[in-house]
Amino acid sequence: MPKIVDWEEQRRQIGAALLELASERGLDEVSVRTVAAASGRSPGAVQKYFRTKEEMLAFAAELAGERIERRMAEVDTALPPRRALRELLLTTLPLDAERRAEAAAQLAFAVHAAHHPRLAAIRRRVDRDIRQALTAWLESTGHGENAAALADAVVALADGLALRMLYAPHEHASLLAALDRALDALLPRDRSAD
């Protein structure tokens, strides 16, 4: 009897291996051959699921975006707004090994996207989806007319902090304090609610 293969699961495993490889060694080291080795497959087996490196990169970028969106969906947005916003931001920051790997891969994808339109389109879509969801949530918390501008500021804050945390992991405590100061300026705490 032929072996039944879960096509999508195989692609996800290869994409996860690519994300790990990209976070450890950068996208310059990503090839069908290196991803095959990292995923425990032959290059021919990887090419059954992805014809080219660009196809693998596009899938891995989507996978990284899904992981972030999944973590964000797990945050209790019924918390007081400032606290919920802080929790949402923490889901995107490289505070553990998994998020550090994702942040490093995301940074590599962002640099690569500057020269590769397909990857740039995926990055823009993921960014747009996160911005829209954040704007809608901020509107629901009473920040209607300022919600889109506030969402942009929050995304920029998260991007900047993630970058700094990647190359200065010893500064996490001071960067988290900077996060709190920025959130106080953007969305003051309701001391009775937090």
C-alpha cells in the first residue's frame, strides 16, 4: 500500500526548517540543498514541494506571518486596552528562542523583499492584515478617529524594538522599559483598570 503523505504538513515542515536556517545563518545560506539538509530530506524531495528557492521563501514568509497572527489571536483583548496592547506587542518581540528565530527570519525577509517583488507583496499583505486588525481593535476600545495613526505608531514601535532586541539581547530589560514609556505616551494607563 502506498504511503499517504500530508502535502501541506510536509510543506510546513520544510518552511519551518527554512525559517530556522534563515534565523541562524541568514538568507544567503538558504538554498534547496541547505533547506533539504535542515529538514532531513533530499534536495529532490524538497523540490517536489517547492520548485524554486523563491517559492520556498514566499511560503516561509507566509508561515512566519501565520505564527505571529496566531499568537496575537491568543491575547485576551478584553483586558484593559493598554495592557492588552502591551500583550499584543510582546507576542511579536524576540523574547524567547522561537520568537527570536522568527524575528531574525522576518528581518532577513524584509531585506530580501527590497529586491524581490513577490516576497515584498507578501510582506505588505501581512503588514496590512496586522494593521487592519489592530486598527479595528483600537476603534472598538474608543480610539476611533486616531485608531489608524495609533496602529501605525504601534507597528513602528514593535518593528524598532524587535530589531534592537535582535542585535542587543542584553538590553531587553531597558527596551521593555522603553516599550512601557512609549505605550504610556500613546495610550495612557487607566490606573484603576490595570
